[in-house]
Amino acid sequence: MIFPEEYKHIGWTEKEKTRPADRKKIYFLSEYVLEKTAGGYNLYSVEHTGSGFMRTPEKAQLIAKSEEIIFCEEILNLKNRTLLIEKSAEICRKENEIREKEKRPPVTTVLFKGIDRHLTFIKDPDPSEILEIEIIDIYPPEPPWLSDCIKRLDTSNIFGDLQIKFTEKLADISVYQSEKTIYPCHSSGLSGKFLDSDTLDENESGWILVGCDTSKQIIGNLYPNLKYEFIDMCPTHSERIVPDKPFIMRCCKSENSGRIIKINGQIGIIVHWGAGEWQIAENIRKLAAELKKKE
């Protein structure tokens, strides 16, 4: 797949609008040139020499002819790389189904125009090059905070340049509800007992604690003689919710915030349980940078 990092690396010309003498120089950032013709655009990769803003082209290679290029009529945000990859793959698939029946050469390249009227392209779009990050979280309360926060951030296109998408792996802790179940916090709205608002009888048996190491420390301090079964829901080492992809998860220990860890062979990052949008966004960018180093 060829997808320029920035549209500033793409130059374009239009017939009768660029004088022949001007074509002897090329802008120093241009790595590709779109040449508009009567039949559409031809796409070239270019090499140039010299210094300064305008340089001398040394080599131009045609990488897509006009009949291989299709223009996306929809105006899109060119900074959303994931969107453009998925859109171009869909456009090529649909167009090539038609062309195959008509025995015409296939489309290889999709040309996009952005909100700001600039152009970019994707040649041989490959959705497998989009990095998937798994959101590991628990609920209730609903919606799960980390998952909901990332959805809102992603909608704002704050991760547009990272070429990533998100999937979810959520654990439902409501399945453990009972009169003898102990949860850390009453804000979950579940049925049971809560360490932050209820009193427990140490003489009773059959208690089940659904929580993490912090919950165990609290209950040990408050009720040193309480006998209970422990269901570990801490995502950093719980067997009930294991990542299958690079991941992001929450932990209530502030010292773990921003830590890069590995679980089940997958690289991930921890954010604090109460982290807000900005901290979560920073940590996702940190994880993406770490994963890029491993490529």
C-alpha cells in the first residue's frame, strides 16, 4: 500500500495551467505528482536534486495510469487515515466487481479531495495495515468509562494520524450479584454489599469479593477475620479478561499509570482508573509509538 504521510508530499498539475518552463522545477516536499489529463489523473513517484524550495526533477516513475485511478466524490477529512484506508478498500472492491464483469483493467488507486480542497491518494489499499487496539474494561456502571471516553476521542479524530482503530473486550461484573457479593464501590448500582458504604459481618460465611488487590487490602484492614472467596477482576492479571491484541486498560494504582506492559504476548498500556480524556489520549499515542518501534 502506498499512502503518503502528508498531502503536502503530493504535487499536482493541470493541463494549460502550468507553463512548460515551470515544469522544469518541482517543490522540494513533493514525492508524488498527480498529472491531470483529459482522461483523468496519472500518478507519478518523483525524485529530485538540488536545494531550496524548488528543485530539479531527476526521475519520474508512473505508478498508476488514469484508467487505474478512481476519484472519491465524497469530501472527507484527509487527516483520518483509518477512514480513508477503509473507504478506499471498499471503493476498489465495488468498482472492481463491476470491472471484472466488463473485462476492464482493475482500479488500484483512489484519489480523495479533503475538506480543505487538498488531494491525497491511496494505491493498493490494505486494511490489514490499520493497527487495532483492544479496549479492556469492566462494567457496570454503564457505559464503561474507558471505552466510552475512547469512542468520543476517536470521533473527534484526535488519533487520525495514527492509523488505528479500536475494538472492545468488556467484562460484565453484574453476573456475580448476590446478597453475599462484595463490590468495591456502590456507584456500580449493583445488588450486593459495597466496601465504601456497607458494614460486613465477620461472623457470617459465604462472602464473595469481586475486585482487585486494592480491594483485598481494604477488606483486610477493615475486616481482618472475614472469610471470603476472591474473584480477581484486575485486568492486569485476571484470567477472566485476557487481551488478544495490543491493548489499553485501567488500573486503580496510580503508580501503574502510563506503564507499558505485556500480557498474553500482547503489548499494552495502563491508564489510571479515573483518568480523563487528555491522559487517555496521551497514553494511546504513547502505546502507538511503542508499537511502531516494534515493527
